[in-house]
Amino acid sequence: MRLRQLILPIASAGLLALPAAAVAETATTATVTATTAVTTTTTTTTTTPDPKPVPQGKITFHPYQVNGRYRSVLAGSTWTAAGTTSIYVPGQDVVIRVWHGKKRVTSKKVRILKQGKHGVFRAHFVARGAGRLRVEAVHSKTAEQRTLKARPFHVQVLRRSVHAGERSVTVRLLQIMLKRKGYVVGARSVYDARTARAVLALRKMTGLARNTSASEGVFQKLQRGGGGFPVRYRGHGRHVEGDLTHQVLALIGSSGRVERLYPMSSGKPSTPTILGSFRVYSKTPGTNSHGMVYSSYFIRGYAIHGYYEVPTYAASHGCLRVPIPDAIPIYNWVNYGTRVDVYYR
């Protein structure tokens, strides 16, 4: 009985006490198992970069060749719409649309070009008919750039004719074109007598009927660059040229360019004007007994002077007649010794 009591505690102790190697193996196994568990539960997450932001920017838009502040063009004229984008993005386009009321007149797709950090675009149009045009520019959304809309602008297209006494932008544009050629025009924006005489001189130079009608034909000639006076004697410095073929008088500046152009009437066939190169030797202000107004004599009794009658053809006694309102300005321009060249073309 006593022996049995001693054996049982020893046996129980033997069952609980494991060898050191067995303990170590058990721990290793546990560690591997834990590691394996962690490995199987870990997943790899791929980070997707944020998409590149699409440039915002803005677009501005203006007309050109529309006669400055008038923003008006004559029918048949070429005008330009141009603009910029605040940010340049390669390969982008702008669509320019032109509207007359609710009717779309035309549209053009133009490429935006690089200019520094900005983009630029330009398109040319020909004005047809008459009326008020609305012009807009839009860049439609692409993958590289967002939608851009410009603030629209308006252009007025004017008819190509004016009547006596008319006061309008059309008259002003006519005067501007005439003045560029050297023709002397009158009161600003008014189709007065002086502007009508300028039209007459232009008609003489371009072979149109010799009257003062500012018709469409007159506008067409000017728009096409016609009506200029070809100076024959540029080497004569500041001088006067009397073109008997076209019946016009030209005052040529020291640079050899036309400063003023006037209609005139030279000697009729029975009393022709003497041809040649002369110099002013005498000047008489006022009106003489023959009705000659502010006369500048260049040979014998032949003079440049104003007269009450100045037909569209050669009709004088040999002098170079000009309308009385033009006589004083011409008289003041001409000096003693000023050369006067008289010829047929």
C-alpha cells in the first residue's frame, strides 16, 4: 500500500515532464504556424496615381480690320477674327461661327498655335451683304482641355453706296479710303460737296463715268486698291502735276508722294494748255477781272486758279481751272518757284 502511494506521484510526474528537445520542437512548430497564418492573410494593395488635371484656362476674342472703334466693314471687305487662350495645349482647335440674326452665315475650324505659354488663333472672313453679324468662338471639351467659350462680339457690314448729304459711318469709311489716296474730302462723316469732288476726281482716275455719284462701283474701285495717282516726276521734289488725260491736279510733297488730288479742267482743244515743266513766277490773291480766283501763274498768262465753272472735261482758255472752294488751299500750298509739270499720259 505504501509502495503504491510512492509510485503514483512518480508516474504522474513522468507524464508531465517532457524532454527539452520535444519542448523546443513544439515551440518551433507553433512559430511557423503563426508565421504562415500571417502570410496567408496579408494582401498587396496597388496604388493608382490621381489622373492629371485637365487645364482650365480661358479664351479671349477680338475683331481686327474692322475700322477701329467703328467695328464696321463695307460689304466685300475682308475682316479678321483673332483670339488667345491663357494656356497652350498642343493639338487643340477653336470653331469660329458667324451669325446674321438666327442664321449661321459661316463657320471655320482653326488650330490653336503656340505663342510663349499662350495659344493664339486667327481666321479671315469676307463680308457678304449688309447687316449686323454676331461672332463667337468655342473650344469643345477634349481629353486634354476643357470647354472654352469666348465672349462674342459684333461687326456691322455696311452697304456700298451713299447719297448726297448723307451722314453715316459708310461716308466716313469712304472718306478714309479716299484720303489714303490723296483725295481731299470734306466734313467728317458727311457726304458734302468737297467729298463729292473727291469722288469725281477718283472717277476720272479710274475711268468711271465723270459724276459725283458714290455708287457701288466707286467703293469697289477703292477696295481693290484703284484710284491712286502715279507720280511721273518724283525727282522734282515738292511740285504740281497737271494730268490732262485724267483732268486732275496733284500736289506732290517733297517725299515724292501725293499730298492732295483735285478735279480740274484744262484748256479746250481750241485753246490748249501748254505742255512742259514750268515754275510759278507770279501769284495773285483774290478775284481778277477775268473771274480768276487766287491765281498762281506758271507761264505767261497761264495759271492754276479757281473758277465758277469747272466742267468734267477740258474747257478753259489754257489755264488749269479748279473749283473755287479749292482755289485758296492750292494757292497757299504753291510757292514762288514751285515746279508745275503739265502732260498727257
